[in-house]
Amino acid sequence: MARPAKPERKAELLAAILDYLMDKTLAELTFRSLADGLGISSYVLVYHFGNREQLIAEIISSIESRLDPMRSADVRDIDREAWRAFLLQSWQWTMAQRNRHLARLEFEATAQDIVAATPRGTSQENFRMLHHKTRDWLVIQGIREEFADTDARLFTSTFYGLQFDFVVMNQPDEATKAFELMLSVFFSNLDYRLAAEDQHS
């Protein structure tokens, strides 16, 4: 009878794998290269992760877990300051050099997913989640849904775009200035929409 896998050992391995990938790509990742790099048997990886596809899914799921607080949030309970605080916290996560490489891996997995025979689909789910949460939050603030949907898509695309900017260019100060401008524009546009709505009511 096979011994059950220990969750804590799997978590330790996953952390070590993320460290190993700081200067590598998912495309070059194999159980053999990973086992050699970590100084363990490839059987250990098979035991805990099954196969390469499952391993990559676990890697990306671990990276994407930073979105869990937003995923579980009820937008009816989020005021402006809480919304801004979440965005700033998420941005500060991105600005760490280690997390820059984690975001790089996430973007790589997204590009691969587009042409995969069996896509994971989580990249689209995450984009859709942030887009819909933002749209619903704007509607609760008083923005009409047709405007809120477009504004939320612009916001979400810019948010991901600035993360990509930092991944590619590695210029944290410049990317952060652009992010702060994006926040200012987002909230100014919200006030503009609300003022226009008041004039028509």
C-alpha cells in the first residue's frame, strides 16, 4: 500500500521549485533537470506531482494564489480606501525581484495556454475575475453597467500591462509612477462618471 503524500513536504518542494525557476523557463523544465537541480530523485517529484503537466499547474496555481483575497472578497464590502489598499498591496507584491520572476513564469504559462491542446484556463479566469469584480464594484459606486464594463476592462488591461512592463523592463520606479498615475486616472474617471450621472438625473 502506497504511503500518503505529506502536504508539508509537497509545500516545501514547491517552494524549492519556485526558487530553482528564478533564472529558468517553464519550457525547459523537466523532471530530470529539476531533480538534478534540487539534488533529489525524480521519483520524489513523480510521487508528489504526478507528471510534468500537473507540476506546472501546481507551480502556476501557487503563484496565482496571491489573488485569493480578491477572489473571495464581496465587492459590496469594499470602499474606495479598501480598493486602493488592495491594489497597492498587489503592486508591492509585483515589485519584489523574486515576484518579478514569478510573474514572468505566470506570463509564460499564459502564452503557452493560448495554444495548448488542453488549456488550464486559469489566466482567463483570473483576468475575468478582476474585470468582473472591478465592474461590479463600479456599478455599486453608481456607474451604469455599460460604462462600468468598459472602464473595468481598461483598468484590468492596464493593471496587467504594467506588471508586464516591470517583468520586461525591470524598471520598478518608472513602472510604479505609471501605476500611481493609473490609480489617479481610475478614481478621477469614477468621479467624472458620477458627476455626469448626477447631471442627467
